[in-house]
Amino acid sequence: MTRATTRAVRAGLVSDRHHNAVVPPIHLSATYAFPAFGQKGAYDYGRSGNPTRDLLAGAIADLEGGAGAVVTATGMAAVTLVLQLVPSGGRVVAPHDCYGGTHRLLAAFARRGLIDVAFVDQRDLTAVERALAVPTRLLWIESPSNPLLRLTDIAAVARLGRAAGALVAADNTFLSPALQRPLALGADIVVHSTTKYLNGHSDVVGGAVVARDTTLHQELAWWANCLGVSGAPFDSFLTLRGLRTLHVRIRQHVENAQAVAALLLEHPAVGQVHYPGIGAMVSFTLKRGVRAVAAFLDGLEHFTLAESLGGVESLVAHPATMTHASMDAETRAHAGIGDDLLRLSIGIEAAEDLVADLRAALDRVAAR
Ligand code: PLP
């Protein structure tokens, strides 16, 4: 079989039957003509189906090894979509340190009585098993976790979930199928914020849900149309364009992240370093704690203080006041997300420039 790198580059090329365009065109039309009374073509209405969006869905499903994918307007729309598979009051088991937005949605749905949620530390298989002792519809996995980059043994946790009769969904946003394929490890569903590595250029907000089998894919597609969470054609076009370079970008992201992690591990101003050895997200604390955060950030040249991750440009975030501000302080503390934690999304710039910039910032902190 052709390699994933090649399939990502070539997804949907020369599929235009009218002009043989090499790059597939964008179909922006909101509606489609019926060939005749009572006859519906492949497409009828843009919320239900769109050729550009379908090309992207096919490419993502292929890279994840799924039967099909649904492309959504945002990553949170993808999470919302998967939650439709949980019946009223059904139980969801999720990581205690998942992405703040996912945590907020699960907690809000639970408060309204739509679901029952148990947040557990999924590094502890006994805790997962205990949580699954109560009949569970959905086991949510996020690995590596955001922002502490904790790794969950997806195969082991998925085995427990399936044995308990739960659907297993894994948020693969942080690694992408270039580095991790949860379906091959036993998950039923993969979720992405395509805003991150899949698009890779910080110019689209989008999401995707990949299903292991056709029945599940059809159910998800039905809900996406019903709820109206489908992704836009132009966003799909851009994301497919971004996806073509996924593997080459990821290679550079990871090489740069390893250089950055090596610097952080040896610099005396750094406290803890969270880098699982895979991917390009690195978080760390400063020995001088929260008081040193501003000194570190002021003067950084190649890292922009901003939310999000996975773009070609390097970013720095302060999770407690940014990405995870929607978690209350107690929940953050329980998840281990301190006010002194900084998170880096390592881009594809020259590693030497990133390392020099961070070294200068850390030296400034140490000199204070
Ligand atoms: N899942 C993870 C792991 C994320 O980091 C994010 C966003 O940061 C989301 C889901 C939500 O995606 P979006 O911001 O595209 O709605």
C-alpha cells in the first residue's frame, strides 16, 4: 500500500471531471440542482454534504485508518458531535486533565443532567477500571494531554473500555495520525481539532470525527446534519491543502521540539519539564515560579503569546490564564496545572533560532 505521506500529498488530486484540474476546486454552492422531479443527485444541500468537505473527510479517514470521517466547523463541534452518541443521562468517563474546553462542555452537560461524567487520571488503569464499573457509554481519551503532555496507554485503556461495553473515543489532536493512530490501538472514534496540526497554518478553525466502522460513521454524519455542525467548504479546502504537508511539517516540529526540550532540561532557571519524547508540545515551570513568568515572556522574539498550537509558527501560552482558564482553580490544581506552568507549541522555524530565543529568556529570568 502507498505510504501515508504520499496519500496525504495526493488526496483528491485530479478528481475534477470537468477540467482535469490537478488541485480539486472549491465547491461553495449552498445548494444543488435535482436532475429531475423526485431524483436527488449525490448532493442536495451544503449542510448535508459538500464535495470539498468530503475530499477532506476522506483524506483524514484514510490517514487515521477509519471507515469514514465527518468534518465539523470546530474541534469543539467534533466533541459535541461525539457526545450525541450518549443517551440521555448516560455515563462518560474522561481524563481529569483533558483540554479545558472539553472539560467545560462535559461538566456543563453533566450539570444540565444530559450526561453523567466521571473525570479520572487515566495513567492509573485501576482508577479507569473502577470508573468503568458503573455502566458507561463513552470512554474519552486524550493523549498526550493538554497541557501536561501526560501519556495514556491508549491500547490498555481502550481494552478496558471495550470490555465494559463503552464506545472509546480518542482526541488525537496533539499528535495527528502522522505519529499516533488510535483506531489501530483499539479506539472506535478519533477526534481532531483540525485547527492544529492537520491544517497546520493557524488560519482555519475546524474539527473532524473519524469512525472505525460505517455504521458509526453514518450515525455521526446523521447527527452532524441534524445539529448543523458541518465544516465550511473554504475551510475544508484550506485544511486539505495543509494536510498535504502534514508529515514533513511534523518531522520538523518534532526535531525542533527535541532541541527545545534538551535546552529546558539543562537550564538552571527551569523547574519541571513536561515532554513525552513524541510530538512538538512542551510545557515547563520556572524555578522562580509565577513571579518569573512575565520576565520570561517579555522580550521573546520567535514565540508569540497566543492560544492554540500545531501551526508552523511557535507559540507560548500560560494555560492557567489562557487555554485552561475555563477550569476553576481547584480543578486546575487537581489536574496539576499550576499558575507557574508555561506551554510551548514548537513551530518549524530554524531550531537554532528557537533555542537561542528561549535561552536568552531563561538567562533573563535567572539574572533577575
Ligand atoms: N481538543 C484539543 C486537544 C484541543 O487542544 C482543542 C483546542 O485547543 C480542542 C479539542 C478544541 O478545538 P477547537 O478550538 O478547534 O474548537
